[in-house]
Amino acid sequence: MKKKFYSLFITAITLLGSFHMKKKFYSLFITAITLLGSFHSKAQNIYTVAGNGTTSSTAGYGDGGAATAAEFAQTQAVAVDATGNIYIADRYSSQIRKVNTSGIISTIAGAGMGLGLTTDGIAATAAYIGEPRSIALDAAGNIFFSGDNKIRKINTSGIISTVAGNGGYTGVGDGIPATSASVGQPTGIAFDAAGNLYICDSYHASIRKVNSAGIISTVAGNGTVAYSGDGFAATNASLSEGISAIAFDAAGNMYIADGWNQYTLQPNVIRKVNTAGIITTAYGQGTGGLGDGGPATAATFSGPRDIKFDAAGNLYVADQGNERIRKISTTGVITTIAGCGITGYSGDGFAAIAAKFWGPGGLAIDTHGNIFIADDSNSVVRKIPNTSLSTNNVVTSDSLFSIFPNPNNGQFTLEGNTQSNGNYTITITDVLGRNIYSTLIAPQNNHINLAINQNLPHGIYIVQLHGEGENIVQRFEIE
């Protein structure tokens, strides 16, 4: 039946193209769309959550308004904090932008384009920050970004400082304060579970570590641009100048996106450094074809730009040259979850696997399992909502929780019992997966009674209660 619906859809499109003025063909088109919507009800659809698809020459274009109406010079990287705020490295605008949970955009760092770095210790919005390339957040909510031979930090008060890099290329400087060392053309950055900062030092073809005392060391790469060293100490291995991202699994193993290596016989790979410091090639030694549906060890990548683990241990890869987002399951099988392989900008509202990208780079996965993609040259950020938040998979009531009244006019009460009195996150999203409202709440005597008042247009909305091992999703309607 699914093939029949798809065939009907294609037929309707063809007929509509020739006879778009005739009602019966229009009716056939609408029927096909409806049926296809049923076909995709459990698929992961994709939406744009920031950027209007126009590349801006004006720094901060759209600040104070809806993020979907804003413009970027290039969305190089993306990160999401624990409450659902989105942070974007707007590379050629030399700014860090923020989209709050209401979908409003602002600039939190960077005073403008094409200007040199500013002295530390001032408001990040007044600082010149060069071209930001990557973003990471620490456990305390401080924001870190790479660019122009430095790693800089925006603290929770909005003050900027340098945490690594002296601004130069030459020399490495291991065993000294990170701010005195050379960090050449840094790209990806990440934190491990202990709070140590790791940096892709692409100029020195190495991975650097800044410990909690601020001392820098090299943990992978010998400074020679090549592809070698598997099975030996990572510090003796050769990496490429195209190292671009770092991620850690739950066991503390480090993974490196090692791409665009002109010396490699098996290019564009994901390498792994285990907790004993031994390096191997984990994924991407294929010699032809994408390798979807088979072992990721035999997959073929084309410039893997970013890598992220989800809470379940699946690894996601922004396969930039292939215009796809790939998923490596915990069993080592690779699939494409977004992107049809054609350069462009289309597909919003439909299955992510049919979407067109133009250089997908940065990745982020929030606490609810939603995936965010910095669609680099399209100058937008796109989102694949966790399918558990789909209105096709939720109910309007729960044995422990209720929403009343439902339907309502934007004023309603969420009430029910919890497993503990620990902090819970309550979020509201619309049917497109856009964040509308988010708050933290601590139950009293294992009970929540929360009055919510939101001025929202009529439609279907989703409430999610998440925390302490619970994840309850409910739907309500605003009349």
C-alpha cells in the first residue's frame, strides 16, 4: 500500500504540472499529499529553525525577531544548552548568535565583521572575535568557541576571555599554560566527562588537551600531515590537516573526524583513541559507494565535518561532501538519516532523507534527542525532531499526568505525580518541533501542579516532561 500511495503522489504531481487549473487534478494532488503524510508519519522530518536561506552581508541581521527571518553570513557550527537555547557560529559575520526557546534571535558575541581580536575581559558583544569555527558548552553553561588561532570563552555573565592560544602558528608549547601556547587554525572543540577541553589543532595536525589547571598537552598526532599509526600510541600517529571534530563515547574513548587528507590511501575516516591512548581507524575505510546498511568500517565519507554521540551511544556524522547526515548505530551499522546527496536547499516539512543540503557542517543533539544541523552554505540551521515528539505518537492523557482544560486558550494546568522530587524540564513545542516554552521545576512531595499561560496561535502543541528517568509526552490544542 505504501508504494501505491507514493505512486499516486508522483502521478498527482505530474498531472498537476500539466493541468494545474483543473479541480479534479488538484483534488488528486491533495489526496496524494494526505496519503503521503500517512506514509511518512513515523519518518524523521526536517525543518529550518534559524535563517531564511539568504546569506547576509549585515552582521546581526534580524536580531530581536524570529530566528527563521534572520540572516547569517555562514552557519559554521551549532550547539544547544540544557534548556533548549541554540547557539550558532556565524563565521563570516564574526559573531555568535543565540536563539532562545521562544525562537527569538540575538547576538551574544562579536561586534562586527572583518576586524581583529579585541582584548579580553570586556562584554562579548563589544569584542571582535574573528571567524568562529566551532562551539562547545561546559557543564556550567559557559560558551567556548574556536577561531583565529585561539579558543575563547564567554562566561555566564557575558564576559569574554581567552583559554587557549597565543594568536600565533609557530611552536607548540606543551606543558605550559594554554594561553601561552600556539594553537594553529583550531577547528572542532569538545569537553570530556571530566571537563577537560580538547582542540583540533589543524595547523599542527594534532589534538590538544587543556586540563582543569589550564595546562596544554598533545594527546594525538605527531605534527606530520599523513595517515599512519594505527595500533600504536596516538601521540606517534599522523593525522591530516583536515581534522575537524572530536567526540567522546560513554566509556571515555575519543573519536576524531579525520578528513580531506591528501596523503591518505583510505581518505576521510573517523579515528578512535581508546582510554589507553592507542589509536585505530574506527570507521570509513570504504573504497566505493556510501556503504549504507553495512558495517561503518566499510563506509565511504567525503569530508566528515562534525561528529556527535546521542544518549543511546549512536554516532552521527555530518558527511559534508556527500551532502548527508549519517548515523552509526551501537552495532556499527551505518545509514543515512538526512540528505539525498544533491546540493540545494529544500525538503522542509518532509522526510529528512529527501532533503537537500549545501555543505552540512556542525551538529548538535539536545537532551530530548532532537538533531540540529548547521547547513553551512545555505546559511541556516535545520532541525530533525525526535520522532517520539511527533503528534502521531502521543496521546492526550496519561495515567499519571493531565492537561486541563484541553482544548484551551493558552492558559492551562499540567498536573500529576512524579517518581522523584528532582528537577524536571517542561518544554512546549509546536508541531514543527520548534521550542515555544521551557522551564525547570522541582516537584513537591512527588507532585507537579503548574499553571502555564502562553499567548499562542490556535493549533496543536506538545508538552514534554523530562527528568529522573521519566519522559512523558502529551498533546494539547489551542482553540
